[in-house]
Amino acid sequence: MARICPISGKRPVKGSHIWRSGKAKKEGGIGTHVTAITKRRFFPNLQKVKVVLPNGQVKRIRVAASVIKKGLVAKAPRRTWKKAA
């Protein structure tokens, strides 16, 4: 399953994890130095949410949290009926 939001198009992006050693000058040290840089990935904050599609169908999709906050998806109403036993 791809880690891509179908609405906003957010996807993992590349970045770096930077290790620093030493004490900052303003804290009384001789300054910090970069000792290593390794590659890493930043993942979008995807959440599973039940959404009402434009055709009225209810489906569970993975969307970014920012999309939910902005109200770009219509969340499905909670069930009020009970399952038949």
C-alpha cells in the first residue's frame, strides 16, 4: 500500500538525520560539529477514516491529518442501528 494521500497528494519526502557533537558556544563550549549525516524519509501523517464519496458510497480510505483538519473529506455518520443477531 503506497503511503500517498489521494486528496492532497502528500507522499514521503527525503531528508537527512544530522548528528552533532560538542557543546554550543553560548553554553560555554567550543561549538558543535557535525559528525555524521545519514539519509532518512519523512512520512505523511496518514489516518484511516470512513468517508462519504460523491456517489453516496461509504468507504474507508487513508488520508492526511491535514486534509481531515481542513474539512476536505466528509466523514461518514456513525451507525445508529444494531446488527441483527
